[in-house]
Amino acid sequence: HFFSVTGCGWSSFPLSDLGRFEQARARCARAFEIARASGDSLLLIPAALGSVYLHLSLGEASNAIEIGEEALERLHVMGDLPQWLIPLGAHVAAARVRSGAVESGVALLEHCWDL
């Protein structure tokens, strides 16, 4: 399931960059669907990462923050796994900054750097 979820989630990056937002949204939905069906809560992290990127690309910082914060909480329970916290944290930090919460965004980046 790992490769299915990460493939779907990460495909939202180039699709979003190309302006193919509906396709990116469908890939993110599929990533979450596979992750939930697997029963492996770690798989929700790459699904969230793709979705956070999509919402950032759409200028929807509040949606990116909502999805990203939930994933960050899940990661914290799992021990702040750096391989996921750093990319997810960077995108959530960008969303925080875009929403006007600059200090909070910078603090999250600094937390990621300290790992």
C-alpha cells in the first residue's frame, strides 16, 4: 500500500504545477482512500502531504493548514519521523506564513531543522 499511497499523493505535485487541479484532487482522494483502507495510520502522512501541496497551489492556505496540522499531530505521536516531518512541516509552514501566521510558520521550520 505504501507505493500506491505515495504515488497517488506525490502525483499531486506535478499535476498541481500543471494546473490540472481536478486530477490532483482525485489522486489525493485516492491516496486517502487507500491509506484508510490499509489500516496503517502512517500512510495517512504521504496522503496528507499531497493534499497540503494541492491546497497551497490553489491558494487555499486554511485547507492546507487543517489537513497538515492533523497529519503533524499524528506524526508527533509516532515520534516526529524526520523523513515525513521535514517535507510535511515545510509545506505546513508555508501555509501558515501565507495565512499571516509568520512566526508560527518560522517556528515550525526551526523545529524541523532541529531534528
